[in-house]
Amino acid sequence: MRLPARCASAVVAVVALFTLWAWPVQAHPHVWINAESTVLYENGTFVGLKHRWSFDEFYSAMEVEGLDKNKDGKLDREELADLANFYVTGLKEYSYFTFPALAGHKLQLGEPKDIWLEYKDNILSLNFTVPFANPVLMDAKGFAFSVYDPSFYIALDISKPNSMRLAEGAPKSCKVSIGDHAKDKSNDAALNEAFAAQFGAMAGGAAKAVSVTCAAS
């Protein structure tokens, strides 16, 4: 059965992205992403992560080629919908590059939602939300996560100002801290063990844990 042109374009793009991980683990990143993640808060619990990942300009240009079906010179969500869904479907095998942990134990994820792509100022940005299978109480100790490709083929930069943040409405006593600035580094080892368990030899190097802490009221 022949795929519609839009679906075929999405398949080609996703194959190009995910076959990068078949190369030797010593390779350098092939795709660079500025990663933003918002920790979602509801009724005294943290319930998931809302991601916005902006690809580098070169990769963005390759991905959107031929997707402007109505030839109006811009790309809307509908034209990018197939590509967005293929991306997130392909990421499932890799835990959506989302690794939360609580007190040294890996947290399970739910099904992603609110999936869409935006193309603006020559940059393609993937937006999606990954809920936690079970909410995390705000006063739980040792809550952290990492957004990371263990194979190093996709470099996710979380160092931009306010790239890791709490959703509006979260208590002011809660804060996010990254890597060396985190007070609680106990989850770094747990996150790396989770990578090793899932990816084996591909899980090279340490990831930066993003810790979420709330001061006692």
C-alpha cells in the first residue's frame, strides 16, 4: 500500500533521525536540540513533564522540506502533524529521552499527549507532554529527572536560562536545580543505572540530574 505523500515524508524524516543511533557509540552528536522542560504540578503533586525541543537550523531545514502542501509559504500544525506523531512514536523505545527517578528508583511514564510541531524563524520545535504513571508528592524526597540521549547522537542542551522550570501554580517553596547546582545528587547514579539497564553499552557517560525540591512549610 502506498503512503500518502505527507506520511511518506514523515517516515523518511524519522528513519533519518533514528538510524543515527546505529553508528558506533564513540561518534559525536549529529543533531543538536535546545531542550526546555516544564515540571507539571497539580493538587500537591508533580504529574509529568512538558517538553519543547528546538532542533538546530540545519536539521530543521532538512525536516520541513516538501511539507508545505498548500504552498502558502508557511507550515501549520496540520501540515506538521504526521511528522510530530512519528517522532514521538519513535521515541517510545528510548523512554522519550525522559528519565525521572524518586529516591533512587526509576519512575514509570504514561502515554505522551499534546503532541505538535512548530516551525518558526527557521527552527523546528517538537512539543509534547509525558505524564508520570503515578504522581509524585511535592514533599517526596529525592525527586529528579534527566532529559538525555544515552547514545550521544542527539545532544540535548538543558543549560539555557530557565530551560528547566516549574509550571505556573507550583508552590513558591519548590525549585529546580541542575547538575552541580543541585543539593541532592543521589539520583545521578540512579539515573545512570536506569540508562545502563535499558540501553546497555550505549549508555555511556553521566547525565545531569535535574532535582526538584520543596522546602517544608
